[in-house]
Amino acid sequence: MAADNAKNGDALPHVDTHREKRIISTSNCGNLTVHIQGSLQHGNAKPVFLTVHDMGSNHAEFCKFLDHPSMLDVKERSVFVHVDLPGQEDYAPDLPEDFLFPDMRTIGHGLMEVIDALSIPYVIGLGEGAGANILARFGMDYPQRSLGLILIHCTSTVAGVMEYFRDKLINWKLSNVGMNPTAEQYLVFHKFGRQLERSENKEKVINEYQHKLRSTINPKNLRRYVETFLNRTDLSEVLESQLKTDVMLVAGSLASHLHTVRTMANHLNKTKSTLVLIDGVGDVLNEAPEKFAHNLVLYVQGLGKLSSLPVTGSWNARSRTTSQSSDAQDAEAGRHRSRAMSMEEYDIPNVRRLSLAKKD
């Protein structure tokens, strides 16, 4: 959209110089809509991020994050490939009744077909919620094509009893009456987390999200995605042995499924994983874009990319990080880190890779 306005002569800040939409046919996921920001001609020189969205959203969520001023330099030095899952695009028509919505692992295979079609040698996965779970499976099946994974609010477990019945209720309502207050309230809770009544400055972003759910997301198609996520298989016991890719887990301290993120962290290979906890937020992308951007840059620099990009942080709130990591990654990221954090609230290994906080 920004590119179209630029062609019409409208002056817009931070307009992308290259944005492209493609429809890519896959074996078991149907046609996937892919939005590319940046030029793939520079795919070998620049980091390529592959994004997968959560339930109730699509690529626009990541585009909004990339438009934040703290991501301007990263956007200019990178390529972003955003994948919309089947039927999740804005104003999408109903999926055919005989279309079999793929399971989480099959979608991961579809992602492989996308990067093959685009001749991309390897990617850094960036996913949120259900999309993060899909990317974890992609990383397990295709470690040679995954340089690293940035997983926001990712779970490795199956749906718990309460989640199962709650999701079944939401799923039924989406199927029978379209978007409705009950389904909408659950999706808001899923995205923005706990203690909404105590949150400040959330009303605007929540209203925007509700408007998108009511006006642009097809509820029948969304039901298919919810059902797939509800029927996910457990990854916990195989993560340490089968997920060889470097992983950064990210969660807000008020996230709706924080306990499942911590469970996943405890099952990852501690030499190749990092957990970043951002205080006081439930929705990392909308409530803490600058903090997350800072974390992202540090992590990507640890992978050997964006090494010339300066890292800054001007926030007052504290984010906390725990992990174990390889010496090479520590050396790459060490020149940017300070060591100021407290971990008394968390039962995760107290071995620090990066500190992403400023001393009070």
C-alpha cells in the first residue's frame, strides 16, 4: 500500500523501496500469499527473515512492526518474506469446503516450498503464537535452511484441558455464527494477555485489533487455523535432540500463555537457546516494539548478520534474558551487552547470554 501511494506522488515516511506480492503454489497447503519487503537480489548478502503470523492476524502485523522507527535500519538492511496462511489474508473469500487445512508440520513443509520457489538459501524465522510453533517445526525438519529462529509466545506442548475446551467453544462459535463477542474476547486475551483491566495505553491497539477481526479477517477461515492449532502435537520431549537451530524465545510477562513458553525454554538445548522476558506487556510487537527490536538486533548479530548496525536502547522498563549459548555467539554479541537483571520470579536456568536491560 505504501508503495502504491509513493507511485501516486504522496510523500510518506519510511516508504519501502521494494515490496512485492506473490502467490506460491504448494503441494499440501494450497496457494500461499507471500509479501516480500526488500529485494531478493540481495538475499545472499542481507539477512532474510521468514515471518509466520498468529491466529486472528496476518502479515500486516509484522509490516506494522517493521514500520516502527526502531526497525527502520533493520528493514533497510534486510529482506522480509511474510507468509499468509491459507484463507487468512485480508478480505479472503471462504476456503473451499473440500480444502483440507494443513496441520502444523505440513505448513512447515509448505514454508520450505516457499523459500525454494524464491531461491532463498536460508532464513531467520520470525513467528508469533501459532506461527512460532509452525516455525519451530520448520527448524526441526530443515535445520540446514534455518539460520536461527525468533519465536514470540511459542508453546511446545499440546493444548491443556482448559485451553482445549475454551478453544472448542471459540471454534464452534466461529464456525456457526461468524465473529462474535465470545470469540473476539478470547482472541483479544490470546493476543494481549492478562490484566487487561490494569493496562495503560492499550485501548487504541485493542480497538484496532477488534476492528480488524470484525472487518477484514474471514471468521470461517480463521476457525480452520484455530482448529489446526488446537490439534497440535507435543514437541517438548524432542526439542533438545531434534531442534538444532539457534533459538530466541520472546515473551511478555503478562502474556496469556507465559507458562507454556517457560516450559518450552526448559526443554530446548541450553547451548543454543535464549529466553527474553519483557516486563509489563502481554503483546510484545504492539506494546514493546523498541525493546523487541533491540533484542532482535542483538540476537541477529550473534548469528553473524547486521554486524555493522549500532544497537541502542532508550527505554526505562526492564527486559530479562536467560540462557546458555555458544562461545562464538557470546563473543559476537558481547560487545553490546550489559549485565543488569533479576531472575527471582522465574524457574528457568539462571545462566545469562545477553542482558537487554539498562541499570536503573
